[in-house]
Amino acid sequence: MCGITGLINFKEEQVDHSNLKDMTECLSHRGPDDSGYFFDDNVAFGFKRLSIIDVEHGHQPMQTIDKDYTIVFNGEIYNFKAVRDTLKGYGYHFQTNCDTEVILYAYKHWGRECLDKFNGMFAFAIYNKKEQCVFIARDRLGIKPLYYTFIGETMLFASEMKSILQHPGFVRKPNYNAISSYLTFRYPLGEQPVFDDIKRLSPGNFMILNKSGINIRKYWEIPFIKNKEDRGEAFYLNKISELLLNAVERRMISDVPIGALLSGGLDSSIIVALMSKLSDDKVKTYSIGFNEDGYDESYYSNLVAKHCGVDHLSLTLTQDDYIQKLQNAILIKDSPLSIPHEVALYEICKELKKYTTVVISGEGADELFGGYGRVQRSPMDYKKIQFVNKYFPESIRSSMLKIMGAGNRSEEWLSINSHMQHFFSVYHWFSFEEKSSIFTDDMLGYIDNDKSNIEYWENDFNHVSGGNEYDAILYAFEKNHLTCLLDRLDSMSMAAGVEARVPFVDHELIEFVSTIPFKYKMRWKSPLHKVLSIFSNSFNASEVLDDSKYILRKFGATILPSEIAFRKKKGFPVPLDSWVNKGMKSYAKEILLDDVTIRRGIFRADMVEKLINNKQNIKYDFWGKKIWMLLNLEIWFRELVDK
């Protein structure tokens, strides 16, 4: 919806707001329709608006009638009309029909508890003049971003890191722990992005800033239920149908044109089918693919488009297009890209902006319902390791695990001592061991054997300790993997002046699905298939011996062709292995092996060269992804750190 910025200093007589305009104007892509500023002695806010609701009267910063409260807000509150009606019952009067004013008076009335009333995506800051404090909050799942830093006694906050980078007092330095996290998990996890001294306000958190300092607290957590009641398949199907329809309907509220991203996969297809059911007009849908065999899903997106009667537009991206656009995408995001298709996502958002201002997307379903079977089914292998270690003598354990799916990795399986360690063995891009060989000694010293990243995951695994192991992995994906996807969706859509909305990330849906037993999410095809899984592993068993997202597919089959409802997960792949062999290899060598990169002291040049020259036999373009990640990182250094 918007871009917001702010400068806050309650320790000195007056905040220096001389850089606020530069900080705000660099977010014009997020809000091309309007801008505004607020200045007080200790607080200054900046705002860029993308008009979605109450186009005429949603100007910000916005104040209460008595001028005691001032807000800047990015996002949408989908249930704002219901909250407004409640506030009217308490005697409040409203001057606009927009959700910003509702947040303002909800905070005035309920204080921090106002967050419990909202269904939406948001990041906002409210200045309470009388109490001399600023309240800043971010939505439950982190759909909308909020970054902050301190320069002296002044706190800076913004929707994107580029605003903070505009301030002449900020010194650009890399955070090496975040870089290490990026290489293993494709994203800097937790509150630390790639720039040192910048923080993210974590999802489901709020902060209060006043003369005493800063206080950050969590107001919502992804539910993890250790003991679940089984209420039966029919109950879960009916409730999912109700909640998903409500979630999509809420996200169709708009005073400007609205459309949807349609890949032809299950998740986006369900959304398009529900939108078509709810809309009196023909829904506009958009997709993008690549001109390589196996990387074009236009057949499926066209099939869904025809079934739902939508107006569909499809684009194709080539290798040359991609390489040229990679650097620009990194500049957009202010960090290395996490997912190769981010370039394509930005391109389709630029195209759909010609017709649509709001787009609905399918992020969240895989994390919630069990769509990443190769990893989310992995506890079955960890259970085998536990079983063999408990019941078999050491002399035959390796042989037993070979039979039970480990193959030539049986010794590696035997070295695993915890569920978290097993998770690391199946969920990584660069493994911890591979980083140890490719990092320089200096880099290994900086990250202290990945101590902070491991401690981060230990906290998550301790939180779910004692619960179902499969649910534990789903929780890890909802908390960490989903954050990465939402970040890239916001960055690339807002760079094109498009607001993206995500029905599967509706917190009411998430709270309900968290109560569903795992067997309704990933289900064995038959008792025989379950027995066969004893002699397989999660990578080979996924979607061969079981059905991923079982309950969601059952719902999808009621509104979609069976060919769509039950097709295997494809994701949004980019043909990186092929591209590396067709020219990207020389481009990678030119950048990754030159003196600038080597002097940076992060990677061992000989090991980088070995990686580039020796194609790894890994599925899903993972070899190409590793080279792509190293390219991303070095381009980021050159464009955003060195300069």
C-alpha cells in the first residue's frame, strides 16, 4: 500500500529531520499517488501512498481530531469496517472511510490491545504526543516489512532498508552472520538482515519508544499444539472451505482494479477459482515462465484460466533477460535475492501494473498444509535413525540404515544426534560443512562456527520440543521459510507499484489449520505405501508414496479440474543449471574470481573455482542455485556496500 519512514529522538530537545525527505522520496515506487510529512520536536514521519481504499481521503500522516495521536501506516486492515462499527458504539466519529483512521482510534481506545482486533497486513507507527512515546507494530506473519536502526540517540525506521541507507550518518557494513544464514537457508533469519546495525521488527511484535528507551514485545505467535483432537476429515474440509472463502473475500476489498497471480499450481488455482466465484466481473490473472523445456507451466495456467473463465496474460523470460535484470532486482531488494524467480516476479508485476493495482497470490499454503514433502516428510528418516540406534547393535546399524533408505549415506545418518541436526542435513543450500570448506579462516572466525545461527534454530526446536516431529518441521517452515517468501513478494510487487495480498496467510486460517492433525496434511497413499516408506527416504517417498497437502487437495478437487488438484508440486523453477552451462559460468568466473572479490576475504578462491567448474549432481538446479547465490552476494557488495 505505502512506504513509511520516521525519525525519533526523545533524549534530545529536537530531532534532526533534515534527511527525512530523502529517506521518504526513495520509496516513491511504494507510493506513487501521494506523499506527506509530519514534524514535531522529537518525532518526524514521512509517507508515500499507493491509493487502494478511500482514494480521496486517505492522506497520511493522519491525526486524531485533537491532534494528540499521529499515524503513518503501510498495509490493509481487511476487517476495518467491523472495528470501526465497534468504535462508533463507544462514541468515536470518523471523517474518512479508510482503515488508517480506524487504526488510529483503535489505538487511542484500546492501546496495544488494538492489535488483537485487526485482520490484515500492516506496519505502522503512532506518535502519542501527550505521553511522548511512539508505538510501532508489525502484522502477525510479517507480510509488511519494518526496518530500524539507531544513529546516536535517533531511531530511524522505514519500510525498506534503502531509506536508512539514504541517511549520511549510517555506515554500510555487512553482517557476516546474516551472510552465512543466507547461504545456508537462503535468507538472513530472525531480526538481523544483511546490513550490520539495521534490524527488522519481527513478525507479531510491537515496540514502544520513549525517554526511557525501547521496549520490544511479542503479541502473537504461530500456534504449536502438542496434543490435537481429531475431529474428522469432513469437519476439517468444511472449515477450510469456509475460512479460505472468507480470507479471499476480505482480500478482494478494493477501490482500484484487482487481479491474481496464476501459476497453474494448486494454491494459486484455488485462489483464482474462489475469486471467480466471488466476483461479478471477469478476474484478471497473470503468469510468467521460461523458454526452457520443463520450466514453462503455461499449459496448466491456461487450463485453470479456461476452467474459471478468467482473463489471463502470460509472459516468457529468457536467459539474456534474466542476467540483465538480476542486478536491478538486487538494488530493489537492498540485499541478495533469496529465490531465483524474484526477477521474474518483478517483471510480471511491472506488466500487470498496466491493468491492476492489487494482486492476490498463493504464498503460505505449502508451509501450512505440507507442500514441501522432501523436507517436511523428513522426520520419518530421523525416526529410523532413533529406532536403529535404540534396538540394533552398533555393528549392523549402518547396514540396517542402508536398507531403510540411507543408501550410501548411512554413516552420515548415524552421525546425527538430534532432530535439529537432521533438519540441517535435509534443509540447506550450502551445508555447514560446505561453508567450512569454502569460507576463509577470517570468515569462519567472524561467524564463530555459525554460533548465532545455530542458537536461533535451537530456540525454535526447544519451543516445539515434546510435540509431533512432523508438526515441528511445519512450524519451522511457517516461522522461517514463509518469512523469506513474503519478503520477496513485498519487495518485488511494491517496486512495481502493486500491492500483493496473501489469503493463505490469514491468521484465522493459520490458527485453525494448526489444530489439524498431520495425517490430514501429508497422507500415505495406502497402508502398503506406508510400509514401503520403511525402505525409502523422504526425498524419494515424497509425492510417490504419499500425497502432500492432502486436505487442501481434497478441497481443491471440489472447485478445480482433478489434473490441477492432484498434480505434483512444481514450484516456480528457474533453469539455472542449464544457464550456467550456457554462459553464466563465464560470467560467474569473471565476477567471483577477480581481485575485488578475493580481497573481500570471505571465500577461498580455489574452492569457488572448483564449485563453478565441477557440476554437482543435485536435483532441482541446486548446483546452479549455489553459483547464483554467490553472484548475488558479490553484486550486492559492489552495488550497495562498496559504494
